[in-house]
Amino acid sequence: MPKEEESVFTRKLAFAFYTLLLFLGILFYFSWGIFYGTWNPLTKENIGVYAVTVVLVGFGLTGLLLYRKP
């Protein structure tokens, strides 16, 4: 496998992983809201939901920006 082809595959794989992280963060937030009937993650009881969602969505968006097509 040539070096350039390997680089393209690695970039696509990383892009797919960060896309998955973004969708997992959004899915986690909406599933939590539906399951527990609360949509405000900033209350004292729901701060963990906010923390997990921000980390997943933040890493997902950052990775998508870094690994998009040049």
C-alpha cells in the first residue's frame, strides 16, 4: 500500500471516528432527555449529562474540523 493511499485511509478512519463521537454525544443527550423527562442539563442533578455531552460533542466537532478534506 503506497504511503499516500495509507494517509487517505487513516484520515477517513479518523473522520469516521469523530463523526461517531459527535452523533453519540447528541444521541446521549436526547436519550437522557426522553428517558428522564428533563431537557435542562444545567441543573444540579443533571450536571453529569452536561459534562458527558460537552466532551463527546466537543471532541467530535474538533476532530471533524481537523480531519476534513484539505
